[in-house]
Amino acid sequence: MANRKGVFIGAYVPNELKESLRRRAASEHRTLSQEITRILVEAVHGKGLPTGSVDRRQDNIVPRRRSTDPFPRRRVEDLQFSADGTKKDDK
């Protein structure tokens, strides 16, 4: 038997669930164990980036969100919008 890192977790699951997991793992070219590990990691740590993606985010940069963006959020060169559907610069 191969030398594996980690611990064995035993669980009883319905046979249909095991077969569904096995088919999904096969379609993704993974073993059943790898598929179960991936599902558990997502459940505990949240969904990660898609396979093959590179995480280019830096730890010290806060992502921009609407709640933290300073006003005005529009660019200076954008035309102002008016309630009647025309733009301010329209005559």
C-alpha cells in the first residue's frame, strides 16, 4: 500500500451517492478519494479558483467593493444621467 499523508475517515453513504461521486471523479480524471477530498476542502474553506487558474491576488491589497469605493464612483468624463432619460449635455 502507498504511503499516504492524512487520516482515513470512514463514512457510510448510499450506494447511489458513491456511484455518482465515482462517475463525477472519473469525468474529472480524479480518483474517488481525490474527489471527496476536493468536496471537503470546498465545504470547509470555501470554493477556490477553477482548476488551472493562477491566484494573482496580493495579500496586502483590499479588493474594491461598492461599499468601500469613494464617491463619485463615475469617471469624470462620463455624462451625468437625468431622471427624464436624457443626458445633461443633450439639448
